[in-house]
Amino acid sequence: MYAMAMQMRVKNMNVKYASFIPLLLVLTFSSKLPAKEVVVEIYKKAFIPADIRVEKGDTVIWKNIEKRQYHNVWFKQFNTEEPDYFFPGESYQRTFNDTGVFVYECGPHPKMTGTVTVQ
């Protein structure tokens, strides 16, 4: 009798909590992945890689690994003044909260160009 009562109790508990399984699945698979950081190195007057794809909310970090040369990252489409330079060992970062294609260049070296595509 005791064994039968325990089986019924376990069966009722399984039915009781079974309604939470779909909710748990939705929460697990619909939660947004945390934003990530993507590094672009600047070396020999080039952005490496020059063209990148990131997700909305990600941050791109440009690291100047040159020995002597200064650079900047200028998004002219935002109609802003040329940003400050950063020197060897320094970096610049930007978080992208909007989707689109963002073209940039190095102000002192306009042949250095790149794009960030935000999905």
C-alpha cells in the first residue's frame, strides 16, 4: 500500500511540474547571448581584419600594435569631427547598438579603411 501511494505521489508530482517544462525551454532558448568583444588589430597601416561582422550590442576594439605610428577610427557617416589619435599600445572601442553597415577609415591614413556589419 505504501509503495502504491508513493507511486501516485511521484506521478502527481511529475504531472504538476510538467507544465513548467515548456516555460523552461522558452527561457533557455530565447534568452539573448551576452554581448562579445571583437578585436581589430592595426599593423603596417592596415586594419586586420578590415571587414567584420558582429551582433547588435557587441563591442569592437581597435588595438594599435604598430611600433611608432598613430591612428584613429573615423566613422564619417555619423557627421562627427575627426576623433583623437591613439598611439602604439593604445586602443579605441565602440559598442554597436544599431544594425547596419558602418564604414570607417583612419583619418591620418585615409587609404586605411574597414567596415563593421552589425546584424
